[in-house]
Amino acid sequence: MKKILRYIILFTFSLITANQIWQNLSFEKIPLTIIKVALVLTIFELLLKPIIKILLIPINILTLGLFRIVIDTLGLYLAVFFLSDFQIGNIYISKYNYQINNFWAYLLSSFTIGIILYIYNLILHKSKPKK
């Protein structure tokens, strides 16, 4: 239960931070929708992702582990599929007048959320007092 709650909180902060970076995540009812998306991503991370990783070991070995990013992107697709009040839009990079669409926007958003989640996990583990 502790692990589930920790992941929900970490995913919530990761979603907020990723939205501050790319501004492509849209939440209709801000606090409730973010928590629901974090819950879906937590369920995906703890239950479905290990099963998918085991099933796709050959592809993961061939791509030297890079296929994991695509597996993480599947979690965002699930969140958008199950929650009608959460959408992922295009990413606009105005400095270069460039737009990232569709799957690539999901992939970049998923990669960003994953990196931010990893950083938050590092911060939490370093701040624990040693016994």
C-alpha cells in the first residue's frame, strides 16, 4: 500500500512537472484528473509493465533496452483511453517553429515523465535517513 501511494504521489508531481515543460497535457478537472491519471499510470507501472516486459524480452534484447520507452508510452495511451478528461496534445517548440505530433508527442511526453519520475525517486532515496 505504501508503494502504491508513493507511486501515485510521484506520478502526480511528474505529470505536473512534465506539463510545465511541454504544456501539452490537458486536464479538465485539475486536481482530480491528475490523481486519476497518476492512479492509472501506477497500476500500469506496478502490474502491467512487468508482464509486458517479460513477454517482449526478445525485442528488448534486440533494441538494447530502448523498447522500454515504447512500453512506457503504452501507459500514457491507456490513461488517455480510460480517462475522457485527460488528453495529450501536440508539442510546439516555438523557438525553432517546430511541432511534434501524434505518437512522437506521446513518446516524448512519456520519456519526460519517466526521467522526472526517476529524478524524484533519486531525491526520495537520498533523503532517507540511514539506520
